[in-house]
Amino acid sequence: MARQADVRRVALSLPETVEAPNHFAFAVRNKRKLKGFKDFLVALDPARFFTQPHYNGFPAVLVRLPAVTARELKPIITEAWRCQAPQDLDTKHTTSRRRAVGRAQRAKG
């Protein structure tokens, strides 16, 4: 079962991510990014993903932490970040991640 500490660790590891000062939420700044993935995720797996009327019109998807593992959080949060992040920031993150993976593979081999 995932915990809030797992969410915080993964979210804050992504570039330019900030935590809301007065509630448990994270954001990356980008005013012009299309955010059309919410309804798809909720329909895909309502046991894990949901939303509330409070979030109508806002691209937020909530995750039932008891329904996911800490390991599953990383791709979920990373994809949510990617949908919000500016394209140039996403490109820098992807390139940096690929380099780190390549270095790790060379070190093993």
C-alpha cells in the first residue's frame, strides 16, 4: 500500500515541482498545457482513480493510495507531471533520465 510519504518523495523528485503550502497537493507551472487525460483514467480504473465534484473543470485525478503500491506511484505521478509540465521541461527531464539509465547500465556491464 502506498503512503503520502511515497507520493511526496516521487512528486518532489520531478523538476520544478512544488508542494502546496496548506494542503496535500503538488503542481508544476505551465499555463498553456492541454490537460485532457482525467476522464480516461477514471473510466479506466475507478477502483484506483477518482475525482470529486470539487475538482470539476480542473484536471485533477485522485488516487486511492490503499489500491496502489509505492512502486506503481512513480509512473502514475510522472505521467501526471508530464501532462502538466512545459514541453521543454519534460524534454530536459526525459533526456536526463535516459542518461542516468545509460550510466547505470554501463556500470553494471
